[in-house]
Amino acid sequence: MTNDKPRIWTRDFIIIVFANFFIFTSFQMTLPTLPLYVQEISNSNTWVGLIVGIFTFSALIIRPFGGNLLDTSGRAPVFLGGLLILVISLYSLAISTTILLLVIVRVVQGVGWGLSNTASGTIASDLVPKERRGEGLGYFGLSGNLALAIGPAFGLFLVNHIEFSTLFMICGSLTLLALILALNIKYKKAAPVTKTDYEGKTLPKERMKFFEKRALPASSLLFFITFTFGGIATFLPAYSFQQGLPSYAIQLYFVIYAISLVATRLFAGRIYDRRGLAIVFIPGSVMIIIGLIFLAILQNEMFLYIGAIFYGLGFGTIQPALQASAINTTPPEKRGMANATFFSAFDLGVGLGAMTFGLVAEFIGYSSIYWISATSAALALGLYFILRLNNKFTS
């Protein structure tokens, strides 16, 4: 009996998975450590939120341009160019010893991240057969999840033994390795569609769009989910220290969170392909809400670890399904813009979350961050039912 299912694990797909792993490992190493560096320089939670937020807003602004370039100029220039910018900016963090320099470098870093991250997701979408897209993107997401298991804990471990500048140099070198790998991918060439009227005359070129309308329903749900992640990535280390938890506890949180993400990637994508969005989004949202409540009432290490399990299971269930939904509702020639719209929502959620929660931490306290985050996840769940009633989702 032969297996007629189209292959996922091709040569190029394996390369993009490994490249994505190194990109995300570098990114995840800076995620919990850069806020500590900013606090060391400025001694202000408000500056922490701004430095994190300005990165994500920089990525947000560049993504529509990157999406259009992916669809019109091809995948390679955007991906390789974005990686080069990312490498330079990460090395530059090592010499950024003032807030002003950090702001400038983070803007540049956001450009590199926005281009490379949008491109990598689009390239993976090209390489995965449509009928197995949820499964394939779930596997692709595993590379980021494994990086999450290694990056934050490794980064927090390193800052206890080396200077921040050395840490940033290591991160730059990991991204350089991703760039070397990316040079060996055979990229899909752009094939712009020339539109004509009924007489065969060429119609004027379409104006550049800043989002793909058909990807908005899935992207809007992602926004409310990633808004919650801004509070976890940026302020959970400081919150756990304030609560008197040992330093290894926050490292273990990210490891448990990542393991939970990996566990869901092995089956959530396949369930989405067979059963639709509802069967993964509804329970995933509930698990995220539970995980955030455990953080809001954080009393000891066990609360932290239970929160990691629920949040990881929920986020790992939701993210690949929403990405597949955004892509499946969009024609192939608009796939780059669909990914740009999707990841723009990701950036906007994290950025607004980080900046909002910087003020919340400064004036109300850390625990309030996670009560507000749980409310945001509940809003995502409510919005899903509204969009489904309006036929934006059929499942």
C-alpha cells in the first residue's frame, strides 16, 4: 500500500527549518535579556516597554513593503536582505551603551526582523503542499518552538557569566549562520499577474496595499493573543524576581512553555487540516486564559510552571492554525502579503502589549499585566464567534 500524500520534508524545507531555528534562537536569547540590559542602563520599566515596542512597530511598518516585494520581486532578495540587516543590527547591540543608540539599533533590527520573518513564513508556505499546510506550518513552527526552549534559558544563563556585549555578538553569529544556510535555498520566482480588460488591454498597475483583506479575520484574532505575549516576554522575568522566585525558575518557565508548544505542533496542525479552525481555536484560547490567570495569582514556582504548560499548549494550538487559515483564504500570488498581514498583527500585538504593560508595571504592578492579558485572550475568543456568525470563518 503506497502513501499518496505529498511530501513535506523536501531539501529546501529542511534548510528553511534550520535557518528559522537559528534566527529564532538568536531572537529568543535577546527576548528576556534585553529588558534586563535596558533596566541596567535606565532603571525604568517605561524605557523597557519602549525599547521592546519600537522594535515591533519598526517590523510592523516594514512588513507591508516586504509583503509586496515578496509577491513582485521574489523571495530571495527580501529574505537575504532582511537577514543581512538583522546580522548587522545584532552585532551593533554590543556597542549600544546608551538609550539613544539602543533606540536607533532596535529600529534597524525591527526592519531586518520584519523582512526576514515575513519572508521565511512565505517561503515555508511555498514549500508545503496546500492539503497539508496546517501540518507543514506546524512542523515549520517547531523550529521556532525548539529555539524558544533553548534561547531564553540559555540567554539568561549566559548573562550571569558573560557581558551583555558578548551575548549580543553570539546572537549576531547565530543569525549569520542562518544567512549562510539561506543562500542554499532554491527560491520560488515572482510571477506578477498582468491584468487585462475584456478587450485585452493592459490595466493600470494596482496601487500598493498595506494589508491583505482576506487574511484580516485570522490576523485580528492573532493580535489579541499576541498582545498577551508582550507581557510575558518583557516583564515575566522581573515579576518572578519580585515574587522571590529563584533565578532558575524563569529559565525553567520558558523551557516548559516551549515543550508544551512543541507537543501541540505534533498534532494541532493535522487536526486543523481535517476538522477546521473551531476545534483548535476555542480550546486553545481557554488554555491561554487559564495560563495567564496562574501568572496573575503567582505565589510560588508551581504556579509559574502550570501557567507555562497551559499558555504553551494554547499558543501552540492556535498560531499555526490561524496562519494556515490566513494563507488558505488568499490566492497564491498574494501569499507574501497574506503573511505580511498575519505577522504585522503579531508585531502589533506584542508591541502594544509591551508598551502598555510597561506603564501598567510602573503604576499598577506586575500582576495586573496578566489579568489584563487574560481579558485580551477572552476578547479573542468572543471575536471568533462574532466573525463566525458573519461567515468570516466556516468552521
